[in-house]
Amino acid sequence: MATAIRTYTIVFPDEYHERRELETPAKGWLSDVEVHLEDGRHYALTFFDPVRLAQELAADVQAGRPYFAEAGLVVLPEVSTAAIQAAIPGLLQDGFFAQLKPIS
């Protein structure tokens, strides 16, 4: 029988201070967010909103790479602290982290 992870910690990047937190929704992305699970595993996530994701894909296509891929990518309607905090329980429930390699 599998047991659900109930305790986790979201660790935002060191430079994620008040000003960057306010600017992040306008930028549409945030990388280097870590989720630390109660069993000791840590995962790195990157968050994009749909507009920024489309911009990244367009830039990659223009550079000759017809795709955009990133491990640990999560797309949110808006990238904000609250949206990230709201997404993590669902990611856990859906088994998202089982697909990822933990970071050291």
C-alpha cells in the first residue's frame, strides 16, 4: 500500500525577495524552486505561464530548435507565490514527482 506524502517544504530561490516576488507574475516564469518532501527527497521545479511558454518556444524555433523542454516544468495560469503554493499539493496527489529525478 502506498503512503501519501503529507509534509513538504517549498524553497524559493535565495534572490526571491519582495521585489522579485512582485515582478514574477509580469515576467511569467520562475526557476530554481525546490520542493523538499518529508522522506528527504528534493526536486527542482520551473514555473511558466502560457504566454511566457509560447515566447520561449517561439525563440527556440527561431534558433533552429523546434521544441521547448525542461525537466520539472509546471505551467500555471499565473506564476506567483500563491499559485505555486496552491499547485504543489495537486502535483503531489497526481504523482508528478514520481516522474522526476530528485536533486542531490
